[in-house]
Amino acid sequence: GLAAPVAGSLVSCGDAPGQTGRILRSAARLPKAYTTPLPLPPVKRPASGLISIEQRSASVEILPGLRTEMMTYDGVFPGPTLETRRGETVTVRHTNSLTLPTATHLHGGHTPAESDGWPTDLLVPPGFEARHAGHGAGHTGGHGGGHGGDHETMDDPKAQVRTGKRDYRYPLDQPATTLWYHDHRMDFTAPQVWRGLAGFHIVRDDEEDALSLPRGEREIPLMIADRAFDEDGALRYPALDPELLGQPGVEDRYMAGVLGDVILVNGAPWPEAEIEAAQYRLRLLNASNARRYTLRLRTDSGTPVRFTQIGSDGGLLAAPVEHDEITMASGERFDVVVDFRSLPPGTTVEMRNGLGTGRTAQVMRFRITRRATDDVRLPERLADVPEPEKPDGAVVRRWHFRKASVHGRRGWGINGKPFDPAVPQAQVPLGSTEIWEFFTDAHHPVHVHLSPFQVLRRGNHGPGPMDLGWKDTVDVRPYEAVRVRVRFEKYAGRFLIHCHNLEHEDMAMMAGFETV
Ligand code: C2O
Ligand code: CU
């Protein structure tokens, strides 16, 4: 059965404007900030084109001295960092040894439909179907699941359910960049990602290798994600009590998304990274369910340190761009270089979150341990990125993100409709370039599968400072229509557009589109 709702631990979030949602408070003893070393996920590269991953439950130490039972890729959180090269087709063979179905999506991958992790293309553990026959995809048991339950999973005539193992094939015909992989199971993405199903996938290529950029130990992926913990270290996630379903107010717990009070970086609470006085490339990923961050750096004497952005979701920018702060919504990546060269050993540099308060305003800290040589000279030109010009006569497609009724309950939809896996909302001819316009009266990070896009306009202005380069996720803000230019080259099939606030996604703010 489902655990009792944890209403007592939910309080309204009074954080800065731009951050809404309920904070789930931890009952566990939390470590002091910057006392845990920053971990790096293990790296996996393909051998003869194959990478194997076992999805399994594992007990992971996140809070010092406590064990957290998680759903993992290969027993670790974050999952292993996959490192691949452009143009080399890689098969990732996932084995499901969990107790629940999964669907694995490579976020930002230019991936054929059958490997894209469509929410009803499930990988179920052996024995699952028999045990749960007639119950659709089943519920998540103790932790409570998504909002919608299992009503539609089996209503998709094209759903492909596989048992035990599944090969996902990635042609990786795309520029070097930071991708990530995570669960995408219909109605259960939020709880299953919260419980651990997320990892980096880094694509490299010769063009990027030829540039003078920090590498090796000076290239650090940083997965930022908030969570909340029970006294014994178990993850907290609000459960839906079937008794309460349908009563007014229950959905309110989910409507804005779920926020934790613990900020994890690479799975460690408020960690500290020991570094040299050198330039570092930081691959920033917001893997939180619903939390947005405005990241800023400052030294212990209060001096701000800037970010030099070199890349976005889909690859390198044309040229480096300086920022005082980086605002990132769920799903977005920012590839930045930070110059620590002038800082004497012993200096600490704190990364703070301007959209948090108290402990959620803290993220991580860097500690300069020693001087070092550094030959990196950031190039003035990084990559060929065309100016995003509006193509004449392009189709303009509007996607309105707003509340919708989902099977009689409060939820979210697109163009008034909750997600229906059997009915795509658009047909897009392959080879076409379209203008897509996203509009909302709230905050929604909008993510498009298959093809990256360039932002043309935000509200009445051009692209904002966080909209540069090739994006696959864009932070859409209230009453500020965002127009993007997106080209669909290949693959034919069904793909998704959705809100990357994962509770919104599970509450049906998702639509299929079909490329033909
Ligand atoms: Cu990162 Cu469709 O998701
Ligand atoms: Cu949303």
C-alpha cells in the first residue's frame, strides 16, 4: 500500500521570486555545509560499441553515517558518467533488476524514436508483468508514485513492453556536449528520478578536442539536485493516499512541484571540492525535480567570481560569454569555465543559490589547495553556430502550457490537453524548420525531444542571457512567450514535448508529436 502522506513535513516555500513549490523538510540530521568531499561519478566508455548498465536498488551513503535506499544505475547515484564520441553508434544495454518498470531517456540525444524512452515503452523486471497483470504498470509501493496512476499506460496501442533487458541505440550524430540520462516512465518520472535514476552522458568530438579548454581533472561534471530525507536516511517523497484522492487540496502538494531542503551536488550534500589555482571547466546540470537555481560564486572575502559560458545544452557556443550568475531550470545544462588562477591557496569560493533561503541558498564550495601551471588560453571562437534567423514562411506552432483537468483531478496540460500517449498533438514533416512558441502563466522549463533549438525571442526582446546557443530545454516564465527555431532533420516516429518540472510532467504536462 501507499505510505501515509507526509503533510506535516510540507511547508510553503517562501523563497525568492522565481521559485515556487513546497519544501519537503528533512527529519534526518544534516551535515554542516562544505564538510563532505565532492564525489565524481565513475566513468563508463563503450567497449566494441556497447555499454551495459544494471538498474538496481542499492543502499547508498548520502548523509554521513546513514544509508539511503535508492533506485540506481549500477548501484551508484548519480549513475555512471557515460563518455562517448560523436558519430559512433553506441548501444546501452539496460537490465532492469529493480521491482518497478522504467523507461530510459537520453536527454538532449538525437535519438531514433524506438530508443528515445517513450513513457510507455517500458523495461520491466522479470516476473513483473505476471505479478501485476491487470494493474497496468503498478504503483511504487512505499514511496507513493506519480499523480496519474496507471490508467493510461496500457491504453497505448503502440506501447512496447520488454522484460529484463533492453538495448537503447544512440547514433550520437551530434556535436560534443553534456547530455544526461534519466527515467521517463509515464506518471512516475518524478518519484523514480527523485529516488536516483539520473546520470551524465558526455559526448566528445575532434573539433572540441582541438580547442584549448581545461580537461582531465580540470573538467568537472556537477549534477545539482535537491532531496529530502527521513530520520533514518530514507528519501522523502510525498505519497498519495488513495483515501485522500479526489478530495480538494491533495493535488496542491504536487501542483508546483516538489522541493527538497538538502542540496546535493553529484549526490553529496553541500560538498567541497579541492582544486588548484587554475581554470576549471564545470559542466553544470540541474537534475532537480522542480527547483530552479541562480548560481553565483564568491570568495571568502566576498569577491565575486564570474562564469565564462562556453556551451549550452546542445554544444559549444560560437564564442565564450561572461556571466555574473547562471539561472538554471530543471533539465538545463551550462558548460562554463571558471578562472581560479589569481586566488591564493587557502581561499575558498562558495557557490550560492540566489533563489534559495537559508540552507537552500548554499550549494557547494571550492577550496584552492595549491598553485599550479595552466596553459589553457580560452579560444575566442569556439564553434560554428549559425545566427538564429527567422526563416521566412516557417510554420509557427503554439504550445500553451497551463492547468488542465486530468481524469477529473487538478493537473497540467498542453494546449488544454493532458498527455495521451496514443494521440500526438502535432505532425511535423521531416526536413522542415518550424517556429515553436511556448506560452504560460507560470514557470515551466519546456523540453523538446529529438531536435535542439535556438531561442529567437523572449517576450518583447531577443533571447535572454541564459538562452544562448543550442538549447533543448528553455526556462519559460509567466506571460513571456518564448519563440524558438527548430529543425527536424531525421528520425521519423513519435517524440515528446513536455515541462521538465517532473511533477508537472507526471501530472500530464506533456504531448507527443510525430515526425513524418
Ligand atoms: Cu529530461 Cu523528456 O526529459
Ligand atoms: Cu511545468
